[in-house]
Amino acid sequence: MSGMSATAYGAWSEPKPATAETQDIAEKVKKAALEILKQEVFIEYKAIEYQDQVVAGMNFKIKVQTTPMVMIRDVGYAGIIQLDVYRNLQFEFNLTDATNLAQQPL
């Protein structure tokens, strides 16, 4: 990522505020995230924070604020998900995992 600071090979960076580039990465893997999290659509999908790790390529942990289109007893839920993304040496992005970190009723 362009705003990346020097981090030791294999070590995760400190959490940093998301950038436009972070949002772009999150958008590239959004369809796969919907499938893993068993959602049809996110009303809101905004990258808020990320960490990166230099490997043979680059790993990213991206926290995304979401409002999924889920209704439980007519109550919507907003939450934070974490996207684990791998960028290979050909700059192809693959979602390796997506996790719900927190959900709160709207």
C-alpha cells in the first residue's frame, strides 16, 4: 500500500486508518466476503482500518464497517467484519477469510 511504513518481513504492521487503496482492496473481495458470511448484500461496506504483513506477496487484515441486509424480527444489524486478504506477486487479490467481529442492533 502506498502509505505503508517499513515493517519487518513477516511482522504485522500496527493498525492504520483505511485509505482509498484499502477500500479498493475490500471492494475486490466483496463478493467472496458475502459468500463466506452468507449475506446477499451489504447496505454499507466501508473499510475503516487495516494492517499489512510482508510475505511472498502481501497479507492484509482489513476491518470493514457493514450493515448487512439481514432482518431478524424486523431489526437490522450493523457490524464490523475482518477481511483477511492475500495479494500475490502478480498483484492478484484473494480473500482467505472473513469474520464477524461485532454486531449491534440498529
